[in-house]
Amino acid sequence: MRFLRVGPLGAERPVLLADDETTGYDLSQVTRDIDGPFLERLLDGAGAELAEQARQGVLPRVELAGQRLGAPLARPNKVVCVGLNYRDHAAETGQALPAEPVLFMKASNTVVGPDDEVLIPRNSAKTDYEVELAVVIGRTARYLESPRDAASVIAGYALSNDVSEREFQLERGGTWDKGKSCETFNPLGPWLVSADEIADPQRLGLRTSVNGEVRQDGSTANMIFAVDHLIWYISQFLVLEPGDVVNTGTPAGVAMGLPGTPYLRPGDVVELEIDGLGRQRQVLGKA
């Protein structure tokens, strides 16, 4: 099942996407939002009931043409990110493969809709793009016993752009967070795809283009640490809660790793896609 949220910023409605991808079913009468409690219900089997209600015409139809798409879930409590998690990305940045996952956080208010404007921060010279597979948590994960337990807490997957300001991140002291948490720096969506729809999260193609030029063309098969390992590992250090998002790293092709490649500037158009998870398109603006 694929879920999205449509409408003006701050007034989005939860929607179940229909098979034609041009219409959906308004879920406002069955859930307040695509949020933690809804995701827990989804893992407990609520999807079958929703599908039946849609089939019977109980849920109102929604025409999606011309509507703004918000992030496909309400603002998460946490956005946990994994750095240097693709072999080719580590190689292009000249760094050794990490022995353990590299973790950092993004502010939850960086999450915006998949086609919303991305704002280049003031005094930025090195704003960069990163296509990533996002894992959406649907059940509390605390000290999972093994990576095999990760599947029981994953509600679904989404496409994420882990926008980064490299000078802020790497040259201004402190942690990575200051280069990762600028406003609008995490477009998410267009859809939240339930975990049962993704047969193997380690066999997904990821692509990014800037102004029509392909920059990233990778596969989640190239991850150093697989999704199930990441969720298990993170749960050893912090509690993942329903509605949290885990960004799992980016493949090669970011501007930082391509000598002579310009960083993003106002007016640039960034387009991203992941197999089965949809597409994003952002126009860069100025903060």
C-alpha cells in the first residue's frame, strides 16, 4: 500500500493511493494523520481493512491532479541518518569503510514535501544533494536482539533527499548536524510504501539528476550495512519510535565527490527517484 498526504502546508490530508496513481482515498475519517499511531495499526494488520473500505466505496475519492504533496508522514520525532554507508560513496570521498555505522541526526523540521522548494542557506557555498532510502519505523525498537528483528518494526519505506551543506558540515567545527539541519533539507516522499510492497530493500536503484544531468545512479545493494543491520544497530544506542525516519546513506555521485562539479545554486532543478518509491523534483531557492 502507498500512502501520501495532500494539501497546503500544515493542512495536509492523509490519503491511500489508488492503483492508477492519479486518485486516492481520503483517510481523514479513519485516522488523524499518517503518524506513529497509524503506523502501529498498519503493522498490526489495518491495511487489509483499509483496502476493503476503499473497494466498497466507504472512503471518499480524492483527485490528486494539481494538489500539493506534503511529506508522506506527519513530522517525525527523530530523523536518524547514516553516513558513508555506500562503498562507492566512501571511495569517492577518499574515506575508509567504517567499521560501524556512522550516525548523525537531522532536525525533524527539515522534512518537507517531495516537490517543495529547497532553500540554499545564507552564506552557503556548498549545498549538495543525496538520494537516500528512508526507513519509516512503525513499532518501538529498543535493544533489538538481532538484525532479524528489524522487519517487525519497519512500517515502510520512502524516498529521501538528505540535502547537505558541506562547508557547514565539515569545515565549520563541531558535528555534522549544522550542515544537515538547515530548513527544507529533507524532502521526503512522494509516498510511504508499506514494507510488504518492497520485496528486497537491498535491490533498489537510486538516481539523481541536476538540471537534467545524471549525477547519481546506484543501488542499495552497494550498502556497507544493510537496512536490517542498521535498525538493529541504532536500537542499541537510542529508542526508535513509531513515525521516526532513518535515512540510510547515499551512493556515489554527490558534488562533494566529483571534482569540478558545481554545488547547487538558486534556480537549479534536482530530480530524484528510487525504484518503487516514486520521484521528487525540487527547484532551489534562497533562504
